Amino acid sequence: MRLGRLSCAGMLLMLPWWVLAQDVPRERQTALKALLHQDCGSCHGMTLQGGLGPSLLAKDLGNKPDEFLIETILNGRPGTAMPPWNSLLTRDEATWLVRMLRSGSENSPSHP
Ligand code: HEC
């Protein structure tokens, strides 16, 4: 099962996010946050509470494996409106975004 393999990968990602996403410089973090609200927000809602796309708030991401969400961001979901972002985002950046969404600080002005 594909999801089973992804959950194993998800468990590896339970390391603290800064260990994995330390390659994202501070200025880039600000840019990613702007992208999240402007570009992702056009489908996922201005405050990411859901719109055309589902809510990206921590409470709604539930126990979906991080790797599953990172793959969704990088490769999109074929057959749905979710586009691939791998031409704009690196894996580290997508990882950082998922970590931030999980931490629930996406709507605060600075992170963390
Ligand atoms: C054109 C509209 C659109 C844009 C822009 C968009 N998304 Fe999505 N996204 C969707 C839709 C629709 C889904 C649900 C796909 C499905 O039905 O499985 C989705 C799903 C997701 C999921 C999986 C959520 C879950 O609970 O499984 C994540 C994570 C996600 N998007 C993140 C992002 C991020 C981060 C961005 C910006 C870099 C973004 N999306 C931009 C439409 C969009």
C-alpha cells in the first residue's frame, strides 16, 4: 500500500522540523509565507481555513503523514485542482511549509 510506505517516511519526519528544514534562509521563509497566503490562499482560503482546496489548518491536517502532504505540494494531485509546485519550491521548502502548518503559526506575522 502506497500510503503505508508513506507513513513510515512520515515517522522519519517526526524529527524536529528545524533539523530537516534548516536550509531555508530567513528571507526565504518570509517569501514562503507570502506565497502561502497569496498563491495557496487563492484556493485554500485567505486564512487557509479552506475554499476550493481543503483547510490547511493544523487541526484539519490531522494525522495525515507529513511526507504525504509534502508530496502533494511538490507534485500536486493529478485529477484535482491542486497543482505541482516543484518548479517553485524545493523539498526543503515544502517540508518547511508543512512543519509551519503543523505548528499552527501560518497566520502569525512572523515565524516562529
Ligand atoms: C488552484 C487551486 C490550488 C492552489 C493554488 C493550491 N492548492 Fe493545495 N489543494 C487544492 C485542492 C483542490 C486540493 C485537494 C485535492 C484532493 O481533492 O485530493 C489540495 C490539497 C492540498 C494539500 C493536501 C491537503 C490534505 O488534507 O490532504 C496540501 C498540503 C496543499 N494542497 C497545499 C498547498 C500549498 C502549500 C499550496 C501553495 C504552494 C497549494 N496547496 C496551492 C487546490 C489548490
